[in-house]
Amino acid sequence: MESIFDFRTEGNYFFREAQFSRAARSYHMALTYLEYCVPDTDEEEGEYNTSRFKTHLNFSLCMKRLKQRPKALIHVTQALQYEPKNVKALYRRGVARAENPLKAIEDLKRALKLEPGNT
């Protein structure tokens, strides 16, 4: 988990510096490491799932910034597998689905229903 945390931290740094390709590479490494993690306890499984969620969400934002919408959509959808009611993820998927307005509106309405006051 330390390596995964280090890759995510590195990705966050590169993202803040607007080095989206480098950030994406770091997030991709974190996701690769997560694929080989096998939790021993329920607590570890919760940590892994939280880390998977955050990493997929961050990776999807990098893909959006790199104008790779299909990959952004794939990763934000994977993030939603871990937190299906996450408003930020629903909003990002709605934006990524701009080419399919009905699906985009569905995600955005769902996000609005979860947090009606969120502008």
C-alpha cells in the first residue's frame, strides 16, 4: 500500500503542475499495483477500494485533460463501481458522456438528486 500511496501522491503533484501525462503514468502505476493486492481483512479491503476509487477518478480526470474521453469514461465508470453515489464521479461521468446526451443527463440528474444544493 505504501507504493500505491507514493504513486498517487506523485500523480497528485504532477497534476497540480499541469503535467497530465506524467500524472496519468503515476496513477496507472498505482492501479497496476492495486490489481495485485489481495486484502487479508475487511479493513484492508475497504482501504483498497477507497484507493481504487480515488485513483480511477484522478486517472479519468487526467484522461479528460489529455482529450482522451473514451478512457476518461472507462475510468470514471470503474470508480463508480466502488462509490456509486459519489456526486463528483457522477458529474464527471456526465461530462465525459457529452456525446450521448441522454446518458449524460441521466448521470447529472442522479447527482443533483443526491445533492440538490450542489451547484
